[in-house]
Amino acid sequence: MLKMMRENTKVVLWIVLVGFLGGFVVIALGTGVRGCGDLVRSFGIKIDAREPNVVGVVNGVSITFEQFQREYADQREREQARVGDAFNEDDRTRQSLRDRAWQTMVQRIVVSGEAERRGFRATTREIAEVIVSNPPQWIREHPSVQTDGAFDMQKYLQVLQSPQGPARMLEATYGELLPMQKLEQSVIMSGRVTSLERQREIDALMSRVGATFLTLRDYHFRNPSDDDRVRTRALASDLAARAGSPSDFARLARDYSFGPKAEDGGRIGKVFRGTRGADVDSIIFAIPVGTASGPLEVGNSWYLFLVHERGTENGQDWADISQIVLNVTRAVDEQALKAYFREHRGDYTNPPRAQVMIARLPKKPSAADETEILGEITAIREEIEHGAAFEDLARVESQDEGTASRGGNLGEFGRGRMVPEFDEVAFALAPGTVSQPVRTQFGWHLIRVDSIIKGTEPTVRASHILLKLEPGRATLDSLQEIMESVVERARTLDLKRAAEEDSIDVSESALFPKGAHVPGVGQIPAGAAWVFRSSPGDVSNVFETETDFVVFQTVQVLEEREADLAEVRGRVMMAFLKEHSAALADSHMTEVSRRIAAGESFEVAAERDSLLEVLRDVRFGRKDYASGVGRDVEAAGAPFGLLDGASAGPVRGSQAVMIARRDTSWVEAGADTTGLDRRLENEAAQRTYGAWLDWIIDRAPILDYREDFFGLS
């Protein structure tokens, strides 16, 4: 157990920083959970030339692909925890997380190197005090240092004294972290809050206004009308009639579709039943292959589909599809749209794109793996028969992440909720009995029925232990050897003929952009990067994913070029409508402001014009959120520059244009200034440290090779 704790230390130790190092450096540097110890311990490793696996070099210190991926995974985990169910790992999110991971790693290396250069050190006594007085939370929660569920300091000290404990790892890591904290403290010492800054902050807290806003929202000039909906529906029907073949469908997609794949003729690729919703499934799994569907309304868009091929994979139905998406928008003048595109053409480019042949060998377990796992589940059942607690074994042995911590408890369920093989056994067992091993698509199970609830539709309460049916190391080695032999043959033949000798399927991808995943194989960043460094006909080495061994042969690589309007029509249309609606709102409100200046009241203006809205008695301070107005500096700040009764505008907010009238003003006597000085000091420290950090990073020699791995610009 102590050995496990020691091994886990380098994986999770950076969590300690959040609780221990309270300074701004911890926040600024973004303490990582995984891989940081490896990176910091690599600070002394200098390199003279680029190595194949290096994503970047900072101050002569290499960042390997594996280190970068660990930091990326950490950033992903944090972002997922922050936004919860709203987390969507699309291409934009992935690029943002990669940027964040890169910035974090650059900052760590630069700061650590600067601390070393300035001679900051951590004494043995300082390190010992931190280790003893601030045990990491994950250690506090470990059973070996708890008594009756509570952290026991005496047990913790005993663990530290053990040769197998985490003390040595803690000492090494804090020996590197504490100098960074000392450097931070020396930098922020120069940050000071002046008396003038403090007084301005107090004035901002105490100053209040009461104001009225006359607003005009941009959406009045952007939202489609009923006529626009009728027009779009008619266009969808017309395109369905004209899409007589896959080539016609692709041409119409390029000319009309708003979808992200419009420039590729709307080609989406393989989608599985259930991933696009019942309405879409009812079309793409019913229409004849090679023909276009009728229009389907989904939300504020109309869709047309064309199915190229259908099949089944691992028991799931799939369809290879293209689609045309017609968003319902305001009608626009075609000449104005073209003029807008010419003006902004540099914003719309087709990134480098590539097409590959893909040989994919699934990681399927062998008969020997099946026999081994069946033997393991049988042995677990024998332990239960000899008195071992089902719940204890479930917590230790079960590979069902969702139920293992609950002792395998599945709760209550009725017939049909589980897969048929599981269902049949669960409803046949007597309460309290444990089944023989049961094979399902998920692996081998032991099932125990805890109780049966009889009624019109009987239900059971049950628990289970699952061992997943996965290939063993020997099987994986064998599969990799097969693919390596395919690579050798493909370099003299071609990939398709070489793979046929081992009955390995080969498919051809659609064109995909640099920085995206290779269609159909998921995340293989190194593989996707290889494609864009290759030439047509080149054959890759073997790449490994969670589910497959993969080999690519490059078909074509297209250089980046400026896009034609037809290729990016949807994106251009949305940008044009946004800019156009804002301009119309500004122009409309300018005319309203002339009438206001001539003496017309806000209320009369709103009665004359149904597009206008009056926000009355909006009371707020300089630091507050103004209801209906938001925090837009120009809009919310306008009343503070006026005399009572005066108006100003139009001023632009994020989604509306406004005229502001200051009705009253006052000073909030006794405004709460609790914590003001501490907050101002923290802000000054952050500004000082941030400016210093930018300065030393600008001076640092940095080589960024991410584009070779991920296609980043």
C-alpha cells in the first residue's frame, strides 16, 4: 500500500499547490495534476537539436509529446469539472485546451529557470516543515493514514518514515517548487497600491446613479420572419428535387449548405444509429442508398441527407452520409453579400487538407484471452462460495466504474433494461444467490439478486461484478506484429493489396483539414500530423488507438488557399447578417437620438416605434451589473459622465444600441469596504507578476513545433 502511495505521488502531487502555495504564482502558472513532476525534473536536460518526439523547446528544455499530452489531459479534466454537462470537446475546445497546456508548460519552465538563475533555494528545514504541516489532501484521505475515517497525524508521520512511503518524492518535488514561490514573493514585493488608487476604488464603490435606457436590440434586424421560413422551406424542396445523384448533391451542398462540411460537398462520413436523434435516424436508415431525402426541419434549420453506404459494426448500425443544412435567415442582397466577402476574403481560407487510405485492425480479444478472463471470474465466484463478501470483491475486482465503488449495486430495474443475456439470468435467480459466470457484450459477469419486487411488471434489485473482455498483452503484441508486416509489404506494393493478405479492411477517408482528426479513426494527433508531412503514396508506421492498430497511406495533400464564396457561404452569411443587423440598428437609433435631442421623451419614442424598449429606474454603481444593460463599459458607464436629467447616445452594447439618461445620483454612505485593501493588494500583485512574467517569457528562446503534431497555426 505504501509503495502504491509513493508511486502515485508524482502523479497527483501538484494538487497540493492549490491548497498550500496560496500566492498568485500558483494561479498564474496553472498547477497541473499529471506530468508536472516529470517536466520540472527535466529542467536540467538540455538539448542541442530537435528530437522527433519534441513538441517544443523552452530555454533549451524539451517538452515531449507525452508530457504535453499529460498536461492537455489535465487541462481537459479541469475544464470538464468547471463546466460540467456543458463540456463539448469540439475542435475549437481542443485547440483552446492545447493553447492553455502550452502556455502553462512554458511558464513553468521559464519561472523555474529564473528561480535557479537568481539562486533561490529551499532549505531542508523548509521542505520538512511543508511536508509535515501540509499533507496533500489525497494523502489525508488514504486509509493508511486514517483512524475511524479521520486523518491521523501520527499515522502520517509513520508513513513518512517508512522507506516505501512518499517522503523522498515529496522532498524532491517541494525542493523544486519552493524556490518558485520565493521568486514570486520577491517579484510581487514591488507591487504597491497608492492612496490615489485606493480613493478612486472607494469612490467607485460609493457612487450610484439611477438611469433610464432606451434600447434597440440587434436581433430585430437579424431574426428571420415567417416569410423567410417559407422561403427556406421552398428552397429545401427545390434542392431535394435537383439532387438527382451524389455528384449533384455535393455541388448543391457547396453552393447552398450552411454546414461545417459544405466545402467538402456536405460529406459527413460514418454516423451510428442513435447519435443524431430519432428524426434523423428515421430518414438515413430508410432512404435508398445514393438518393437524397426530402427536407427535414430541425430547430431553425432544414436538412437534406444522402446515404452513400450503410452497414453494421460491433452490433451497431451505421450510415455513411452527406448533408445539406439550410439555416432560416433573413434574405440578403446577393451583391452586398459578395461585396462583404471580397472585403473580408482574407478571413476565409481553406486550410491544408489531406486524404488517406486507412488500414485498421481492431484490438479484439483472442480465444486465450476469453479463457483467461473466464478463469478469473470463476476464481472470484469460488472466493465468494468460500465466504468472501460479494461487495468487497466487487469494489476491488469489478471493472464497472459506475458500480464498483458501491459494491456492485445496480439498484432496481425491470425487464428489458439490461442486455438480454443479463436480463434472462437476473430474473431467474433466487434472492441471495450468485449466478454462474454470464457472458454479455461487455464481458463476464457474476450476478447476485438481492430482492425481487413482484407486481404487474416485476423488478429486481441486483448487484454484479464485471470483468471486461479485453485483449491481453500477448494478443496486442501479435496484432501489432501483423500490422508491422503490412507496413513492410505496403511500401513495395500498396496498402490495400498488402492488407488483403491478412484480410484487413482498408477504407478511404474524405478530405480532412490540418488540425482535425482523421475521419473514422478518432484522436491520433501524431498520425494526423504525419499525414501533413507526407507525400502521396507514403506509408506510415503503425499507430495505436484505444480500439485499433492503424496504418495510413497518403492519397493527396492539398495546400492552404483562399476560399471561394461557395465553399464558406454559410459562415460568410452569418457574419454578414451580424454586422449588417448591428449597422441597421445603429442607423435606426441615430435617427431616434435626433428626436430625443429635439425634446422627444423616451416614452413617446417607444410608443412611436415598436422596436424600442424603455428600461426604467436602473440603479447601479460603477462596479455593479446594470440590469438589462450588462457590464459593457461604454453603455453602462454613459450615465456617470452626465448631469442629472441629461442624456447621451447612442452607445453600443454587446447586442444592442442604447441612449442613456441620468435621472439621479447619490453617494452610498457606509459602503462596505471590508477586504478592500487586501483585494487591491492582490490585484496589484497580479498586475506586477503578470507584467514580469510576460517580460521574461518574451526574452526566453522558445521553439514551438505544435503545428507538426496538431496542425495549429
